[in-house]
Amino acid sequence: MNNEKIVTKLGGSSLATGQMISSSILNVIADEDCKHIIVSAPGAFEKRKKVTDMLIEACDLFEKGQSLNQPISLVAEIFKEISIDLDIEIEGNKIISEVLIEGINKNPYRDYILSCGERTQARLITCWLKKQGHKVRFIDPFDCIFFNKDQSLNHRKTNPAINRMCFGPWIFVIPGFYGRGHDDKVKTFPRDGSDISGAIVAGAIKANLYNMGKDVDGFYVADPNCVDDPEIISKLSFSEARALAYAGAKVMHQATILPLVENGVSVRIFNPNKEGNFGTLIKPIVKHEEKKILGIAGKSNFVMFKIEKLMMNEEIGFLRKILSIFEALKVPVDHIPTGIDTVALIVDMDNYPKDNDVSYYNQMIRNRIEKLDYDKMEVNFDVAVLAIVCTEQASFFSSRITKILSENNIWIYSQQILGNQIIISVYREFLKKATQAIYNEFFPKSDEIKICQTS
């Protein structure tokens, strides 16, 4: 025992059955420094869906006026099987009834229903550990993770509450995915919310390490959907991980990073189901031994508003006028490549406000830009963004990347180089091909990956 504070989050793929739960949890608590365990709802197993997906479907039916009885009873059966596997059938049935039957009857709204997967799972695990003779406590995030009215985390209330409740010589089992909203109702995080819950707990107690269990082996150099068997990145800084996560690397939710950075907590992303998998270690500052590309990540669903105006560079305030349009509509702008008489604004349509559809905001932006004094405007809805993160100045690699994309007939809309990052926008249909081309160039294998031909 090193007297360190270690927080471990286990995903649904590690906790899908009673046998998997017992194996995964016992592996975690074998390290006496690991006293804080964040758990997810049971994942998919054989032909069975993820419990969270089943609860989402139940909510969709309920909001259409249908009964919750049948879909909730299917979820209850999964937890009953887990209880039998863990030899806590009597105690488990009581917990299942309290959370899934009585709880939903008292709180028949979406966020409470969606939280029931993690809540039931954590209570069953707590019960099982007690029966095994461990000193263990169930910690309800409803009592220690608080949201502001704007859905942001209330750090002032959350951090003291977590430290107060997670104190002492206990194992603390904490369901992920939810907390308490400003209206005193259950509030859930987005998907992968248990990762965020674990980061909040790790940040609050100023843990030495946050072990984030996933169903992948770590941060990949490139998307496995684009490249066969890509290499694993052994270590990253938070800024490097953030750049890859922003650009589409699905290993780590961007909201996970902030609580860790603010409190200097390192995180290890690993696969608990794979023996000997160390994963990727992410720290505030990382020193890389060699000059190379660390990772390639890409994301589609961007729109580009390209505006041309003669003598634009001499007009004071023109860019401010354009940006004020996006600010008024509460639409964040991702990238702004510029020329002498040209500016392009690249926007992730996934970040548009949810009170209206995407086409509404695209039209509103276009209408307002048209009121400005300009020469020409083009709007392109088929844009993807590639982020290439390097160990050193990205300018060392930019010409080589441009050359390999040109050789593969991949048209580049824009390219920006800043520090150790290169941001390239391409036609959406070329995203996979561009990722493969760059990976092949910098991570050659004996059998080079075949680049897909895009018609």
C-alpha cells in the first residue's frame, strides 16, 4: 500500500454479468490504494442489449403514452440474474424493487429512469461486497454531484460534498452517469457519462490516478474504423488528448478532461477485460523522447461559411461583425482559416443549440451574413476536420502530409498549423481515405493498408 488515492471507473462491458462483476471488482480492490469505484450499468452480453439502451427505449415508449411495465421488467430480469450469480438473490430482489419499481413510480421522468441502470448496479455491488466481508459504502451522486441551472457542474457544492461522503477506511461504490439538477431532480450526463462522474470524483479528492476502464485498449494512433489494428499511444499530455478527443477520438469524452486538469490528476485509459493491457497514460505534462506524429483523429458533420471581400484585410471590424452573428445565435465557431480577402468559418453542426434543427441555424446564419457588405459567399455542408497531433512543432510534418494527401487526390479546403497541431479540413467523403494515407506514411507496416478508393 503506497497511501495513494486511486479512483477506478469500470464500464458496462466489464460489468455485464455477475461473474464479470466479481472478477472485475476483486481485481480493482486487490490494490489497497483503490478505494473509489465508479460503476456503469450492465453492458451488452451475447444477444442482450446494453441496459442503458433498454432504458432509453423504455423512456421513448413512455413519452409516447405507452406503459413502462414490460420494458422495465426486462431490465429487472437482468439484475435478478446478476443477483443470483452474486449469491444475493433475496437482498437483490429488494434493491431491484426499491429502485426499478417503487423509485420509477415515484419519479416517472426520463433522467431518473435512465439513472436506474447505474443506481441498481452500484447498490447490488455494494451489497455483494458487504456479504464478502468488506467495509463498503454506497455513495449516491444525487447527494454529492450538483449541477447549475445552465447544466454546468457546481464545483462549490460538489467538491466538499464528495470529500465529506467519501472519507474513511471504506471502499466507496459510486454509480456513474448522474447527479442532482438545480431543480432537485436527477440529472444525467451525456453518453459515456460514467467517465465524467469518475473524473469529477477523482478531481474532488485530488486523486493520484484515475483508472478509466473502457472496452478499448487505450488511445489509438488512428480510428480503428479507418485503419486496421492501429498502434496504441503509450502516453499523452492533457492538451494532446483534448485535441484528439475534440477531433473525433471516441476514447475519451472532452468533459472528462477539465476536472482532471484543474486538479492535476493523471488518468490511465485501459481495457480491464484484457490481461496485461496497460493502455494510455495521460498526464498534465509529458516529455516525448522522439519527434513524431502521436495521433490522427477525424470528424465529419462540419459546415464551412466562406466569405470573400476585396480589401477585407484593411476593413476594421469586419471579422467581428461576422463572429457576432454566431454569438447572437449561441453557435460556437471551431476554426477560422483566413486569407487576404477571404475568411472561412468552420462550425461543428453537432454543437448547434438543440432548441431547433440544424437547417434552421444554417439558414439563420446565412441570412444574417447576407446583410453584410461582401463580394461572394459559399456554404459547404460536406466538410470533415482532421487533427494531427505531433510531439514537437507540427511544421516539421506539414509538407509531408500535404504531399501524401495530394498524391492520393484528396482535396484540402484549409490547413492550419499551430504549435504541435495541424488542423486540416477536407471533403467529408475523403475523411477515411485521408486518415489511412497519413497513417500509412508515418506508421508503415510490411503489408501496407489498402487505401479505399472514393468515387
